[in-house]
Amino acid sequence: QVQLVESGGGLVQAGGSLRLSCAASRSIFSISTMGWYRQAPGKQRELVATMTSDRTAKYSDSVKGRFTISRDNAKSTVDLQMNSLKPEDTAVYYCNAYVPITAGNYWGQGTQVTVSS
């Protein structure tokens, strides 16, 4: 069974930083595209950042230059370093694993990030 467990959310003032971490099942991590998505109240879930198994990263325009995604294949973890946070970054952040060879798509339970102005 695939498991994704997020940690690191919380409350921070605008301009501050947070680091999210996601621990994934070892069975799929090395072959997965790992990503972070977020969903704000009343809005659809949106892509924040992804990183393929060969470490190609993609970011949404809204976080480019402020957020950095990284992965540690030895530990089966993917992190999201969030700097210069803005109130509009407030959302529940979800870890995602996409396995291209099976089209499997897996989600964590989500972690709340709140940025106060």
C-alpha cells in the first residue's frame, strides 16, 4: 500500500519561511514524479511544484523564485522549502506521487499552511 505522510505545516507571518516534508513508500518513490499541490478554501486544488525521478523540477508561476522542491531518493522524501511567504499562499498543501509506468496517482492527507499579514 502506498503511503504519503506530510509534515511541517503551520502558521507564519508574511515574509517568513516554512519547510514541508513528505515521506513516501519506498516501493514507488524512485520511479515516481513527486509533487506538491495546494487547495485554498473555495478554490480548486492547484499545482505548486513537481520533480521527476531524474530531478527535473517544475513550478507554478505564483511560487517561482520563492519555493524550492527537492527530493532525497535514499530517504524517500520530498521537501518543499517555502520562502517569502505571502497571505495568498495560505492553503492545505498535499504531497503527490505519480507513477508513470502504472499511471498510479497517490495523495497524502494534507498539511495546513497559514500565512498571516
